[in-house]
Amino acid sequence: MTLIKLFLPHRKLSETKSTSYETYKDFLDGGSRRVSVKDGAKPVSDIVRANECQFNYGDSQIDDGITILQSCGELEGAWACIALNTESD
């Protein structure tokens, strides 16, 4: 439901799921929606994924950074390596 509410254009909450689908997941997987007057109906999953890509473009880089940070442990003296004589000043 969260993905649909965030990335599927709607004006009212009732527009986030068609009544012919029992769950939001079913609607996401098999539903279709007309986004504009010019275009025909598109699969809801395609609309959601396209809109999600506009905002979640760096997720894999963030996940990689978290993994590296967790594998290295805490870096208490890291600033001392970057700016050697800063603490003495």
C-alpha cells in the first residue's frame, strides 16, 4: 500500500486501489491505470516503478556504504588521519 500511495498519482485515497482487486498487492501486480488523457492504460507496477526511480536513485550506493561501515567497525580516529594536526591547533 505504501508504494502505491507514494508513487501512483491520485487525488483521493479511494483511487489508490480498484475495487475489483482484493489486496493492494494484487492491484500493484495486475492492475492498470490511465495516467493522462493522451496515453492509454498502463500497468500500475510500471507507473509505480517509473516514479520510484525518480526519487530512489542512490539506494544501492547507500546500502553499499552502510555495509562497508558495518564491516570496518567504528572509526573513532578517522578525523585524525584526514587532518593530522587539527586537534593540537
